[in-house]
Amino acid sequence: MPQESSLDIALESLLFAAGEPLSIERLSKLLERTPSEVRLGLEELSRRLTHGTRLVINGPQAALVVAPGNEKAISALIGDP
């Protein structure tokens, strides 16, 4: 398994805590890194997330999402029928 960088860990923490998509620009400002550095960190994070969560990058925004196949359990958790 590749070694995690501090940027990788920080990005995962911010995206998890936010609970919603964050722009690469905002992540850059929060972490005091360039957008290019943030994109590289997101690529590394995406490669590492292979179990219960996934990283989705949609244009200028990134978010953590539930991995496919867990919809039934998540729906039960949040109270959807």
C-alpha cells in the first residue's frame, strides 16, 4: 500500500467533516496549497479509497461518497423507506 502523505490525510479529513462537496479552490485556501498540489493529493486519495467510501471529483468540486453496494444500509441509517 502506498504511504499516505499529510496532504492526502488532510484532504480526506476536510471532505469527511464537510459532508458536502468542496471546491478545489476552497481546499487550496484551507490547506494553504496550490490547486495543482490539491489535485495531486486528491488523485492520491482516490487511489487509496477502495473500501467503504469513494472520492468523486466533478469539475471544480470534490466529495466523499458511499461506495456502491451500501445503499440499503445507508438508507436504513438515515430513515428512508
